[in-house]
Amino acid sequence: MTQATEVIEHCGHQIRLAPAGLDWIAAVTFPDQRSTVIMAPDREAALNKAYEWINLQLAPDKTSE
């Protein structure tokens, strides 16, 4: 990531946003895990995808119902 990296917290997890050429990269960091990298055509789309991914990881497992 470059010097233009923006760090945002969501549900206790870090999202690092940075422009990468014509796209944006969101690196989502969970404690004790590798970062997940998400690419999107603009900042807002990358951030929304990162929020969605975090929320899916935190959602209760619906297969156990």
C-alpha cells in the first residue's frame, strides 16, 4: 500500500484503503489471520465490499439451525 492509505475501523477490524492505478484496494485485517484483499473500481465500492465481507465473517452460522 502507498502513503495515501486510509485506515478505517469496522466492528473492531481494520480496513486499509488505497488507490491502485485505476482501481482501489481494501485490505481487511482480522486478528491472528492474514489480510483479505478486495479490489473495486472506486473507493466507495471497495469500502462497501469490505464492510460486507466483515459482516459475513461475523454472522452466526445459519447451517446449525
